[in-house]
Amino acid sequence: MKHYLLSIYQPDEGTPDPESLDKVMSELEALNEEMRAAGAWVFTGGLHAASTATVVLDKRGEVLMTDGPYTEGKEHVGGLWIIKAPDLDAALEWARRAARATTLPIEVRPFHDEPAG
Amino acid sequence: MFREEHGRAVAVLVRRFGDIDVAEEAVQDAFAEAVRRWPSSGLPPSPAGWIITTARNRAIDRLRRDASREDKQAQAALVQAPDEPVEEGPVRDDRLRLIFTCCHPALAVPAQVALTLRLLGGLTTTEIARAFLVPEPTMAQRLVRAKGKIRDAGIPFRVPAEADLPDRLRAVLAVVYLIFNEGYAASSGERLVREDLCAEAIRLGRLLAGLMPDEPEVTGLLALMLLIESRRATRTTPGGELVRLADQDRLLWDRELIDEGQALVRRCLQLDRPGPYQLQAAINAVHSDAPTAAATDWSQVVELYDQLMAVAPSPVVALNRAVALAEVEGPEAGLGLVDGLALDGYHLFHAIRADLLRRLGREAEAADAYEAAIALTENTAERDFLERKRSQLGAA
């Protein structure tokens, strides 16, 4: 089994109307349930807005802090999953489901080494 | 022999060892060994089997060496590789698996094309770079990156499940046809045709048709390529000038390729599951049937384009349909259809408009349209052709 990171890319501006947000949340809940039942689920979480981020950088012992996300842009990671899957095809299938539920782009990245356990 | 056996051997070894680099290197070693040995010792009873067995032994040697240096991946590959004799029988499916891996939609199309030519075609990185007019380091980088992604992201080495097969097969066929087209009408450069790419695409098409005889689109693509290829000798003059279908010397068309292509089209008709490649092949078969351009059954061509528009509508198909319709109902009707198409950036759109305008005697407009077409094409032979056509305006 390989581990994959599924990141949700969310626009910084604008919030969806409550009604469609409710729909997204209930679809995500169902998806998480299905991932758990399939043994694919490892972790999931949603993030506060990118504007709440802080970047820490060590410059020869001196700590530099900047307010806001590291990368510029109009979209940032808004939530993520870590999943277990036998191969990329299986991971992409979960990503497809996640993209449909969130109506947002999902980036799939393989982890370098198998985490313990 | 080399290209045929290269893909076969790489495919078997990738399945056996789960690592493309190991497989490629071992197969290369085996071929090098064959070149050294066979001239003096003579051909072994089964050259293909010999290559696979030798490559397999080389791979195991290399993995043992790496494993003793505590390379975890090599150890894993060795554990995965059972110590059994290599047979040629089940190889069939290995090549099919490898094609689907090379043409996986998680890889960018240029990477799919390069990998397919490298692993199944056995072309060198230099050859692929030259064929696509890309600097060699760029092509090498592209291949390394693609192989790295297959390994690290876990792109499986497997024929897709039934449900995914239509989409995944479409991607494979698109790669093969792209290779053919790049060879047929090189998008830029001096030569109109780069024969080696056409030959390689047809070889891949034959391989696929052999591996998936019940997929009509696979057969359709092979038929399409064969029928287009049959006209290659007449498509340019000895001086490299472009000759249009209507002006080609049909006695010089390759009868053998036409017969093979038309037989495949007939087989498609029997399967009765039409698709875009089969319909394009059928259109080409109509042209191949006509002893002269004037004798072409244009209404059948229009009918086939109607079907093509139904299954795979696109402005380019509509443009080609308009050309056929102009032959049935006259240039006025053709131009009416062409003018409605949003293909302003496509050189053939302007070239076809120019030709229809010329036939209607609207020469000033035709000259402008040729101008637009010339500005948009980078292929020297096509540009020369268009410039000749423009200079002939008003001469008649």
C-alpha cells in the first residue's frame, strides 16, 4: 500500500452560499465514511483561510516570520486527506470522488516512503 | 527485429521486476551481448527467448549487486522476481500492460508519446528528440521525469478494468495517431513526411490490433493509417512539393496497403460499432476506391462525415465535411458552411476558404485567404504549395 496526499485547492476569495456548503459538507461526510469502510482513510482535515497562515524561515539562526501563505496566488490548500491506496489508479478514483463532492481541484501526490504502520 | 523484440522484452521485464529502468538497461545489455555473440555463434533457436532470458539474468545480476549495497528498492524487486524460466507465451499481455502504463492520463501527452516510442518502439532518446525537434537534453529530461512519476506515484502496470477501458484505450490510440501525424505532416521543418515515425506508428497499430482484435476502433486506426500511408509516394513531388489528393497519380498508390486497409474497414463494418477512427478510415477507403479524383463518390463521403459529426463533432470535421459537400453541391454551398466555423487560427481553414473563393472567381478574397493560411503554417512544403497557389491567381 502506498500513501497519497489529496489536497483541495480552494479560491481565497468568496464563500459559497450556505445551501451549497451544506450539500458539500454532507457529501464529504459520506465520502469520508466510504474511505473508512474501504480501509483507505488515514487522516482528513479542513483548514482556516490562507490569510491565517504564518511562514517561518531560519536564516542562519535568525528566525524570519512572514504573515500569510508561502506561495502567492488566488488559490491555496483548503483541506487535505491522507489516504492509503494500492496504486495511483485507486488514489485517482478517490480524488475524482473528492473533486465531485467539493467541486474543486484535487491535487494527488504520493508520499516518499511508507510511513510506519 | 530489434524494435519488435525490444518492446516485448522490456514489457516482460517490467512486469517481472516492477522497475522500468532496470528492465530497459537489462534489455539493452542483452542486445549488446547478441550483437557481440550472434555473428560468430549463429542465431539461437529462439532469438526472442534468448533476449528475454539474457536480459532477465542481467537484471537479476544487477539487482543482486545493488541489493548487496543495501538498496532497498533492489531488494524489493528481487523478492518480487520469482526464479522461474521466462516463457514467451504470456508476453502478449505484458506489452499491452506496458502500452497502458506509457499512455496513462496522469502523464502529459508529450511524455506519453516519448515513453511509448522509447519503451515499445525501442527508439533511442536521440532519435525521439530529433523526430520531435526537441533538444536531446530536454527529451532525456522528459523521459526521466515520466519514468520517475510512474515509479514514485505508483502508476500501475496493468490493463485497465472494463469500466475504464474505453477512455484509457482512447488515450492509447490518440498517442499512436499523434505519432503517425507528426510523421505524416511534420508540424514544422523542411521535410513534409518523417517516414520513420509513420512506420513506427503503423507498427504500434499492428501490435495493438493483434493484441485487441475485438476493439473496432483499434482496427479502424490501423486501417486509417494504412490508407493514408498508401498515398505517401504521391503526396510530394521528387522536389518535395506538396501534391493534393485530387492531383495525385493514383497508379502510384500502394495497392498492397490499400487492400489491407480496405479489408480492415470491411471487418469494422461487420463489427458494426462505428467510432471516429473507423469512420475516418472509411472516408479514406472511399478515396482509395476512386480510379480518378472526378470518380470519387462524394455523396458517400458526405454521408460518412455526417456520421463522424454525430459521434465526434468538431470544427475540423465540419470543415472537412464542407469540402466534401462543395464537391456535391458546389463551392457556394461549401463556402457557406466554412464561413460559419470558428477556426481562425487553423491554416487549413484559410487554405480551404481560399480554394473555394478561387473556384467562385472571388480572386481578391482568395488571395487574402491564402495570405492568412501562409502566415499560419510552419511546414515549408505546405507553405510553398500555398504560395504557388496564390501566385497562380489571376493567371487563368
